[in-house]
Amino acid sequence: MKQTITAIVLIMTIAACKSEKVKITKKETKKTTKMVLSNQDKTLAVLKSIETGDQKAIAYINPTNYKQHNLAVADGLAGFGALLALAPEDGFKVNTVRAFEDEDYVFTQTEYDFFGSKVGFDVFRLENGLIVEHWDNLLDVMPANASGHTQTDGTTSITDLDKTEENKKVVSNFISDVLINGKMDKLQDYFNGDNYIQHNPNIADGLSGLGQALEGMAKQGISMVFTKTHKVLGQGNFVLAISEGTFAGQPTSYYDLFRVENGKIAEHWDVIETIAPEADRKNTNGKFNFPK
């Protein structure tokens, strides 16, 4: 099976170097038109190809300029191919729950059966219609939290497209004021009372649930520290913030997805991942390093 997959990877790499125009024929008009895929369509196709091995989808990755920020995967298209070659006999499984676009970026929340059940956020940057860069954070699937929410359930509808920048500012200010600078007196400014839906598997709903979780961690000597936000992406009422810090003293990458409603944070999903030490990394691109 692995030999077959390896052969497919070689074919995909060659196919990625070709630029093919896909055409569809409309019988009603007898006209031939080009099928235009959005950046989000291309990104979702690439993610699904991890499960299906679809060779056509790999053509959406730049074959000569693809920078990988998952530190466990080698750089370039060859690194992506090597990952696919590790697939078990029954393959990987991929289910993207949410997908968003912000200018040249597409960001997604996905359920994986990928060396075990995982939840991940993926961020892709595209240039001239091709994927040129990828970042992600992965976490094992865990049981529902005390409020009964899983790591991926909840609202998926994108609304308030005219408020994207406003909502990104709300999230940026919240992280800066509260999570980085510890201005707890400003906490109430960002929430509608105790109405706050939480999907972190270890925290219950509401600010009260967050407070109880932080108190519990403090008693165990566990600290959660945010030092810098590297990127904030958004579409409408959804905003993804990518930050750096430490958790229990370990270098950590924080991916936090917020749903903002009427200028207040209403719902939250996250993935927290320990940053691999340099000796264990398969590329030198860094966990963050977003273009300026």
C-alpha cells in the first residue's frame, strides 16, 4: 500500500508542475466557460486530498515555493508528499467544520483521524491562486466539557461581513488588554455579562467558568501566559487569533477562534500546542513568521 501511495505522491508532484485549465460545457447554452475556484475551494480540496489522495488538488499548491510551518513536516511540496506516504492502509480522515477567507488567507477548523483523532486549525496563504504557505495547530480530541460542548460543535453561520475589521479589533484588544497585559478590570468590556459559550474541553461556559478554570490551574501551579499575538484573521463574526506564550512553563502556540456578536465575544474555540524544540523540527521556517 505504501508503495502505491509513494507512486501517487510522485505523480502528484509532477501534476502540480502543470497548469491545466478546467472547462465545463453548459448544454443549455452550448457555451464553454472556465470554472473559477475560490481560494477557499482550493484550500478545502487540498485538505480533502489528505484523505482521498486526489492528484488534481495538489496542483493548487505552488510546486516550487511552498513554505511549511508545521514543525513536524518537512518543507515544500516534497514534505507534503512524504506526509501522505505515511498514511495507514485505510487512509487518513478529514472533516472540515468551518472555513473562512481574509484577503490572501484561508483559515479552517478541521477534525482529523491523523495518527489518532485530532482537532486542528489550518491557515493557508495564497499567491496568484496557489498555496504558498501553511501554518497549523493540532490537539487530540477530548471529551465534551462541563457544559456539554465539544471542540468543534456550535455555530457555523458567517454573518456581519461588514463588521469584519471591527470584530478583529475587538479580539485584538481583548487579547492585548486581558491575556497579555492582565488588565482584568477590562474583562467585562468584552463580554455580555456571563453569556459566553466555551468549547475548550477543560473550561465551562461563561466568565464564571473561565474564572474557575484559571483558579484551578493556579492551585496546581499551572500558568497560562500570552506574550505576543502574531496574526489576527477574520471573516464577519468569526475571528482567529494566533498567539505565542507559555503553558505550564512550556513554549506554546495558541490558536483562538472567537465568534463576536454585537461587539462582544460570544463563543470560543481553541487549540493549544506545545512548540517543538529546535532539535526535533523538520523545517527551519518557525512556528509563526507571518509575512509583514
